[in-house]
Amino acid sequence: ALYMANDKDLMRWARASRSAGVDDRVVDLKRPLGLVLNEDDDGNVYVETVAPKGNAARTGMVKEGDIVTMCSATFGDQMWSTRGVGLTRVLAAIRVRAGPTVSLVFESSQETQKKVKISSKAAVAAEEARKRAQEKKDMLLKELERDEKRLKK
């Protein structure tokens, strides 16, 4: 059975992450953020509105429709995945963040689809590696059985 990655695989991988990746769009925002956030049916938080003269608009890096995928931890440099956690938890995390700024990772729906494809390729490669390892193990076991038969003669 061929194993294919999907949104759930991406979510599982993302929730284990504690820092933003190299390709992630990390934006450090001073409070007030200048954003109106909302939640979709899957519990993902997205940018509904960017206030025209707000802090988010000044960065030029946040667009309406972007999904918030990570948020700063309460203190320190660690981040946590916000995929599927809902608006209430994200807003609480932003509110309790120590200091005047909060770091958020945003991605567009196109970036999300690209990550799903990448995780799909990784899942296929992992499955192929498992199959190769099993084939090698089976071959070695057969070889061992042949050697044992020869020794018994």
C-alpha cells in the first residue's frame, strides 16, 4: 500500500516543530498588531483584515487570507504551531507574550499546498526506504538460512 502525505501529515509534522523553518515567513510585530484574525472550519487562524496603517501593514509582509502557522512562546525564542488550534488559543498566546513584540509565521494558501507536496514527497521517500530495508532484511535472512543448511550437511 502506497502511503501518501496529506494535510493531516503536514499538521502532525508542523505541531512537532518548535521553531520556524528557513522558508517560513516570520514577521516580528509590535502590539497592537493591526490585524483582524479569524478562524476557518478546521481551526486554522487566518488574517481577515490588515489595518491600512497598522503595524502589520507597515511590514509589507502580511496579506489578507494568510494563515497564521506559528506563534511566539510566552517568552524566549521558541515558537509553537498554531495549525488547527483555534482563534481563542492564538489570541491568548499573543496577549500573554512577554515584551512589546510577538513573532508570527504566516503562509499563503499556495505556500501551504507547496508544503503538503513536499511532505508528500518525503513520505513517499520514507516508504520506499522502508521497503528497501525490508527487502534487504529478507534477502539476508534467506542467505542465513542457506548457510545454516550447508553447515548441517
